[in-house]
Amino acid sequence: MIGCRAGSARLYHPWRDLRDNWPEVRVRIEPMPGDLLGELRYPVIALRAGTSTAQRRCTLTHELVHLERGVRDCGRWAEREEREVHAEVARRLIPIELLAAAVREAGGSSEPAVLAALLDVDRETARVRLGLITAAERARVRTDAVRELWSVA
């Protein structure tokens, strides 16, 4: 995982967030139907059994963002809520400093599967973060990549 080496980036730790800010919430690992990776059943967050640590990290973050937003059932706003939560999860787990470091480590690749492995997130979270990158962030990633290239030359 690249996150531990990215000096200035403040890392988000969902398990620490859960412990520090949601002491009444318990996590259960259990079989789940269909494609579901997690479910908020306050005061329980259920995570799908058999998933990777990266998937659990992303799913836990997702459910914690729902809690922060005060949403326990989004009803007719479900699609919009899910889109907004996915975006916040991607930004929180992949700050631009970490994304830049991962792109450098991947030799300039922006392939979600490659970046996901380096960033300890699932592919969907990497894909969402890449889709959210702003022009300023894109320039920063490029600048950091050039700086890295010149520092080893």
C-alpha cells in the first residue's frame, strides 16, 4: 500500500473513525444477498463476508458517510444519495497526494485496478476518484510526476 509513504497526506482510517466517533455502532461480518457489500442497520453496520480488506475499508467508509449525513433510509433519493456518498468516500480515501503518489508508482498509469491495488481501495472507489479529478488536481498529479522524474535523473 502506498498510503503509508505519502508524507503530507492526512490518511483517513474508517476503523478509527468508527471507534472514535461512533462508539455505539457495531460491525458484523455476515453473508449478504446479491451484490450487496454492506448495509447500515443502525446501530449495526453489516459487511459482506468473503470480501477483501480493501472492499471492507471502502464499504465501512461508505456506511459511515451515510451516518454522518444523517441518512439511514434515503427512499426516493437513493440514487442521488449513493452518488454523493460514493464521491465523498473516494475523496476521503484517496486524497490528491495519495493519488499522485500512486500514479507515479504505477509508472504514469491511471488504470483503476492498478491504482486500487496501490491505494488499498476497491476498483470502484478508484474509478470514482479518477472521475472526480479536477483540472487543478490533474495538473498537480502531472507536476508531481515530473518532479519525481527529475529527482531521480
